[in-house]
Amino acid sequence: MEYAVRGKVVIAADRIHDELTNPQSQPHHLRKKHPFSHIVYTNIGNPHSVGQSPITWPRQVLALADLPNDVGIDHPKIHELFPKDAIERARYIKESALEGYGTGAYSHSQGPKLFRQEICDFIEKRDGLDAGSCNPDCIFMTNGASSAIEMILTALIADTSCGVMIPIPQYPIYSATIDLLGGKKVGYYLNEEKGWDMNTEELERSLADAKAQGIVVNSFVLINPGNPTGQVLSRQAIKRIVKFCAKHRLVLLADEVYQENVYDENAEFYSCKRAAVETGLVKEDALELISFHSTSKGLLGECGRRGGYMELEGVDRDVRDQLYKMASAGLCSNIPGQIMTSLMVRGPKRGDPSYASYQREKKHVFDGLKRRAKIASDGFNAIPGFSCQEAQGAMYCFPAVSLPDAAIRLAQENGMAPDTMYAVSLLEKTGICVVPASGFGQEKGRFGFRTTFLPSEDEMVRVVDAVKRHHEDFCKQFSS
Amino acid sequence: MEYAVRGKVVIAADRIHDELTNPQSQPHHLRKKHPFSHIVYTNIGNPHSVGQSPITWPRQVLALADLPNDVGIDHPKIHELFPKDAIERARYIKESALEGYGTGAYSHSQGPKLFRQEICDFIEKRDGLDAGSCNPDCIFMTNGASSAIEMILTALIADTSCGVMIPIPQYPIYSATIDLLGGKKVGYYLNEEKGWDMNTEELERSLADAKAQGIVVNSFVLINPGNPTGQVLSRQAIKRIVKFCAKHRLVLLADEVYQENVYDENAEFYSCKRAAVETGLVKEDALELISFHSTSKGLLGECGRRGGYMELEGVDRDVRDQLYKMASAGLCSNIPGQIMTSLMVRGPKRGDPSYASYQREKKHVFDGLKRRAKIASDGFNAIPGFSCQEAQGAMYCFPAVSLPDAAIRLAQENGMAPDTMYAVSLLEKTGICVVPASGFGQEKGRFGFRTTFLPSEDEMVRVVDAVKRHHEDFCKQFSS
């Protein structure tokens, strides 16, 4: 099991970070000089750790929900400090959603029913569906999307014959968890030249190859907007995928945690749920779909909450009952994460005291991400030897990098992936911490890395420039 | 996979609860009359859901840590509302422990190093160990103890030959997770007559039987103080267990989440870590021990946080590296749960403004639990046909109940565990929701249930009385 996003390069970065911030911890003769003052962490989609501010209103509600009433919502001075809509929302959460028990009790194993209803309302509104298209009994609130994904893969992989289709490249929670559970990864390639698009021929090819090897493929992972690739799939592409899964009776796992992060004005987020409804597959009961969402991405970027949910659509009642038992073994997801999820799907409404500031803060985050997506993808694309698709969405660029033959040979002699060697070099020379593309999977002979574009705009401009200069030096070093 | 604590009886109780609190939701002709006004939930150790108040100071720190600084610790009015030691601790958490990123960022996969150091200090102090006996690199902060237990069992059960020794009776997260992962449960019986004690002969018998069946037993679960049994094991018993595990090279999983919940003045909590040190097994590097703790129990009762940790002792570096990768797949545990764990292991110190109230609130919770432990175990023990060991610790009684032969036959004809039928009857007649003992495992021919003693003292007195009257009626019904 490998986990590149927190793998070898990141561990090396953490060590250098310690040396830089606490030089006294090292004996004098071991202290290294580094040609930079700090590590730029672009290895992980962790917005608050690189300067994004939390949105104020959800944090106020969260704080008020945690305080005992006599020092919180019922305290006379609290009105001087907090807006009315934060106090009233906290009261609703404590008294209604959490049934008067507050934030310190276990909730229902799937999360409080009123929160699950809010999630249903959100999905129906987002997708333009009829009221009642979502069922709160089919919502499971989870410790971030990660734990939902782990739970579903645990349920799907009964033995070593079970296979799960995953994109190449993909986010490593899938490969790592499938390996850990002893299942089979069945990769399908995204088409880099066409902006990481998916085509049905490749899906059919991948599935047929797996079947020929005796693998029992039972599920299909879609990540849209893409991670690490940043593409946003069209309505047509999503419809082709839901039909492919229905045709082959594959459970579709739709990782849609970047649904708010769409920057390209010609693109839009189109959910698998909506595609399943609009193709008639829901009506025909012809598709099993599990969709994941999270508070960690979007514009809140509240990674530390571990808030998230999954929605089951078309999943048999007995399977749902089994998932309920699995959720019950963990008792429930964390309540602050549930609250943040509820606040994400139902913010202040027009006319509420916090409405304007909430919208303004969210827009500030969105506009900044949009500008940085362009700085990064245009910047990398302009480096000779780099090729970088446009980051239409998500938080990442995934450039392909031409490496000198001599570098490739040297890495292979050392039993190292060439792009890991490249990423270590980039780290040691510039302090920029990226993840080698080999950690996500890619076509044979391709090399590259994944970087977020989360640091500040000034920092991202410096990152692009430093990557460019490092690449020139690296190529020079290996051509001589 | 079964999960009794949230199983059949609880689902029935929830349905009745809905009927009682929201009668309009049922069509008129379907509305049932119930001979009680509310459900008494004694099925789960969820203190805040049955009236226990949260301790104030940790909630204040948590709230302050979540607020953005300009509306939180730096706001001039905040000093009028919050004690200085809550504000300063929140500042320390945000600026030092969370490295300035606040509560919205992912932390290190194992939790922030400063929190892990606090946990080490706590363990060393609790156990009277030398400074440095615990290593922060061997602490993993987790979403409650549940997710730590699931992670470790996932790592230990590589295939269907792997066996885990578990007590009978046990807490169902072990049986359910082992079943889910396809491993083998290897039960060892606790001795009910001797207050649920453990003896080495029974451990050797159980292990030898499993080996004879070809099971590769690699680990051993100890729950102390016991769940569902409430016993607190002696120093001698714990030392025998660590030696047994060392002798047979079994990884010892020490579930010590009730370590603060010891009510019997002749008993004390004695950790497996301390036993491993005092028997010399740590020095000899002869034992692999993983200990679990949680914010959900003790005196905080902060179940909704999903805060907890595990400590590895004597575990190989490469195994620890694998666990780090598993933890990384979930990125990190939730930050509010980490903060609550930090506050649990390091409360206000003598002289701090909140010290006295914090101690007073904790004592209030402890004294109440101690009185109710006695009300419940003495009360059940006095019911003819009941036998209930003293609840020395934890939050539960686990009485044995003699059932009429006719009741046992009827249940078996209906394919039901007799004590499930009994628990359903108790629920329908009295509104008291207990968990059938068969959900935890017990000797053949034994019947009974587990109940918490968490509801208020008045309510517990009523519960004991109602259980007594129900038992008389139940026996009468089946003797006629």
C-alpha cells in the first residue's frame, strides 16, 4: 500500500521544514543549509494550511453550538458578539437537529435526520429535481468523503477476485484502499490530449481485459471534477458513464467533492445523480449509484472537520441495511463535521444578517482560486518541456514533464520512479513540495507531478518561476 | 455482521419514540397506544443523550479555537465572556499545536505532534513512568477509539486464517469487524461467578483449541474496565495477560476507554502499558501492545466529538510505517476531536481560573455515576431470577436472567434468541430499551441483557422497579 500524497517526498519536506523552523533541534555539525527560507506545500488540497481564511459565519454557528447554553446562546452578552442568524441557527441545531442533546452525544449512525433532509433539499435544488427525488434514509453522513469511500470499498471487496474500475491517473485513496483490502485495481485511461476526457471504447477495453483475466468487476470510480487532473466532464460524458455502468451492472462511485470548484466559464458541474435521472435510469431502477461530497474542498475548505456524506441511489434495501450496520460499528461521524456539512448545504438566506458577508467571503475565495488556476496551468504550459492541460476545476495541475534520458536511467538504476527523483530534486533546490505523478498512475513513459494552486497568487507566480528555473538546471545537469 | 448496540431492539425503540413524539406522522387507525410516555434509552453509553451535562471549560476552549481570531480570541469583548485560561489555551492550540492553521486544516496523519506529546505526558504521569517512556511517534489520534480498532483489525486480518482472541462477552465492534473482514473470532470466557475475572487456563484452552482448528491467532483483545461486564481487573490479572500475550507472540489490543470510570473503592485502573513496563516486557522488547483511549467515556462523555487515540508499544517500525500509510488514506482524524483529547489529557492546572469549577463539574459526574452503578447492580441483583455482578467500573450492568422454559421454547420456534424476545417484551411493556445479552456473546444456556446506568438517579430507580415488575409478569405469562 502506497500513499503518495503523504509519501516519501512529503516526509522529506517535513524534515526540512523542521530544520528550517527549529534549527536548534539538530546538532550543529548536522545542520544543513537550504537555498530557501520555507517549504511551499503544494502536495495536498489543504487550503487553510496555505493561507485561505475560514468563512466566518459557519465558524460562528459551530462555536455557538458547542457552548453550553448558559455560557452560549442564552447568555445576554452573546448578542453583542454574534449575529442573530448565527445564534438562531445554533439554537435550531442544538434543539431540533440534535434533539436537545447538543454536540457531545452520538447521533443516529447515518447522522441526524434533519441534517440528512437538508442534504436532500440541497441535491434536489442543485440538480433541478422534483421534491422527494432524494430520500434522507439514503444519506450517510461520514468523517469526510475518505471514510465513506473506505466503507464502500470494504463492502464491495469481498475477496481477491473483486475488481474496481479506477481512472488512470486517480486519487490514491482508491488504489491504496483496494490494495489494502486485497481487491483488484482495473485501470481505465483518461485521454490527456483531449483534456483528460473519457471515452466509452477505453472503458469497454478495460472491462473486457479484466474479465478475460477472471476478475469480477463490480464497481466503477468516477472523479469529477478530476483529481489529480482538474478536468470537468461534459453532460454527454457523464451520461455515457452512467449508461456504461448500468449496462454492465457496475456500482458507480461518483467522487464529486470538487463540485463547487469549476473555474472554466464554458464548463459546468453535472452530477451523476442528475444524469441518472435524466437518462431514465433512476425510473427504470437500472443503476446503483453512490455519490460522495465533503466540506474539505469547495469554498469552505474545512478539511479539519472531516465532514462529508454519501447518497445512495438505486441501492438495494438489504445492501443499505448492511451499510447501516457498518456505520453503526463506528457509532456515528463526528458532530462538528455534520454541522459544517449542514451549513455548507444550507447557508444564510437572502435577507439574513450574515448573507452579504457570507457571499462576499465565498466569492473572494472562488475568484482567487480561479485566478491561480490560470497562473498555474498557463505558467506550467509555457515551460519548455512541460505540457499542462487547463485546470477547469478542482485544485490541481498535473503537468507532463519531459525528462532527460540520463535522468531516467539514473533513477531506474537507483530503483526509483524518475519523477520521484525529479520531485526530490525540486524540493531540495527550491523548497517546493509536489507529488510525483507516478503516485497517481499514468501511461508508461509519461513523467510529471501534481501540484495544488492553493498558495497565494504571489507565491504561485514564484512557484511557476522556480519550477521553470529548476527544470532548466535539471536538464542541463543531465545533458552534460 | 451484526451490531446489537444499534440492532433490532433499538430500531423498534426508535420507531416507538417517533410514534410518541410525533403521533401525527402515523395515520389515525395505525396509531398505537403505549403504556409509557417516553423511551428510556439504556442501550448505548451515550451520556449526554440521557441528561449528563458537558463539562464547561473544554467546550469554551473548543468554541474559541473554532472562531476566526477577529471574532474570537482577539476580540475585545471576548474577555467579558470567557475565562482567561480558556482564551489562552485556545490561543496555544491555534498558534502552536495547529501551527497557525487553525481547526480547518488537515493535521499530520497521526495528529499534531504537540497534542501527541501531551498524550505521552498524560500516560507517563498516570502510570508513574519515567519521562520518555512514551514516544509521540507511537501515538495515533483517531476518530474515537472505534476507528482505531477498525484500523488495527484491518491491518491484522490479512486472510481468512487469521484469528483474534476476544472475550465472551465482548463489545460488538470486535465481533462485527472481524466478521466483516473475514477473520476468525477466537472466544475466551470470562468467569461470571468470580466477578467476570480472567484465568490463564481458559486463555490457554481457547488458544490451543483455535490452533488445533488451523487458525493463525495473532492478537488478543482485552477490555478493561469491562464492557459489557463492568469488572475492573487486578494488577495480578493484567500482569498474567501481558505475559500470556508475550509468551504466545500475540499483539495485545488493550481497550481502556473506561479507565476513568472506576467506582469500587477497592479497585483501581492498572494499564497494560504499566504492566508491560513493570513485568520487564518492555525492556526485553517482548510484547507488542496497542492501547486505545477515547473522549467518549470517562467524565467528559464527549461521544459526538469522535476523539481518541491509540499508543503503540513494542510495535516494529515497519508495521508503524504501514499504519501511518493507512492513517494517511483518511488524511487525519477530526480536529475538534483531537482538541477534546488534548483537553482531556491536560485540563486546567491548580491556580488557573477554571480549575475549581472544572474539578467540581467532573466530581459531580463521577459521584452520580458511582451512585447509579450501585442502584443498578444492587437493584437488579435483588430481583428474584436475576443475578448481577457488581459494576466496579465502566457504564454497564450485565445481569443474567432466568427465563421460563416455555418462553425459551417459543423464542426458538420463532428463530429468535430468547433474550431478544425478552428485551422486545421489556421495551413494549415499559419503554426501556436494553440490548439482549446474546448480542455480546455468553455461555450457552445463559440469558440476560446489558443496560447502562446513565439515566438520572430517579429514572434508574424507576428502571429497576419496572424491570422487576415486567419480569414477574413475563414469568407469570409463561407459567400459565
